Amino acid sequence: MNGAQDLGGQMGFGPIERDDGLNFHARWEERAFAVTLAMGATGAWTLDASRFARESLPPAEYLSASYYEIWAKGLEKLVVTHGLVTDEELKQGKVLVGPQQVKRVLKAEDVADVLAKGAAVDRPEHQPARYRVGDRVRTRRMHPEHHTRLPRYARDAVGSVEVVHGVHVFPDSNAHRQGERPAWLYGVTFKGRDIWGPDSDPALSLRLDLWEPYLDLA
């Protein structure tokens, strides 16, 4: 969606400042991260749904929150939406109704193995890829209200297929309980001037991993 999270190319936000390299700066941030991962492991929602919960926060709320505040706010939306917690329980910070059942529980002793293993998102091929390495493609112009991995700044732009990654879960549907709808995934390279215009550094290029439904032949 065209939300506050999609800032590529937006002006007025100042330079990107590098931090001190630490992953966390307070214990609550560690907890926000851990609880988000633990709840994701229950299978109550998908990774793409989790991303959409964060990116669909109201812009003023999103832009005024820190990184892990956004994670916490997104998780609050998810647990309420899926009936695991009530609004009143969030306000009071305590259990008011009986606990709801979840598909899985990630136990502390299993965390390291689960994180090391990850979760595969590649899927079997059931039809040939539409594009090949070297093909010129144009990204579609679209303004969806749903989750998408096609950045706003890279829409309606021409690039070249550099690599074919195989078939992967399609995030646009997977975020909204519409199934995985696996689609071919491509690494597409763009010239900086084709993205940012003639004032861009002529030596600049970028590569985006984009699903087949985002693309047409140029």
C-alpha cells in the first residue's frame, strides 16, 4: 500500500543517520522483537500479514514512532484482529477473558533452532517462467490498498531481468488470507536515471526482487 513506510525517494526527511550498530537500545525493544517472533510462530497469521499490520498504521502514528514501537503497535493490531486479545485487555494490561487456542507454541528451548532453520517460501514450479535473463520489463503502475513488495518509487519503470529466483509465495495475497498464490520471482536491475530521473547519478543502479504479477514486457 502507499503508506508512511514507503519513503523511497521522498524529500524533506533529512539524511539517513547511522546508529551505533546495536540491535537494541532498551530491554523493552528486545521484548517487542521476541514477542512478535513468538506470536508469528503460532501460525495465527503470516509474515506478510505482520508486515501489513505495521505499514497500515496511520501515517502520523507511524512516522512519530521508533522502529520497535512500530513492531509493538503492529502486534497489538494483530492480536486484537485475530481475537487473541481484547481492546480492554490492552488498555488494562491484564487478562480479562479466557485464553484462546493457537496452532503452535514456540518454546524457549527451541528458539535458536527455529530461527536458524527459518521458514522456506520457495514453492514448486507448475508453469514456466514468463521472463528470462536479459528481458526488458516494465513494472506496473498501481496504487493498491493491500500489502505489496513493489515500492512506489519503482512503479512504471523499465529494467532488465538479471536473475530468475524461482517460484515463491506471493506476498500481496498471503498478507490477506487469500492464499500463497506462488509466482515467479525475478531480480530486476534498473538504471538510476530510469528511477530517479535525469538528475540522478549516471553511475547509479539498483536491483529489486519482484514477483511476476508486477511485471510486463517493456
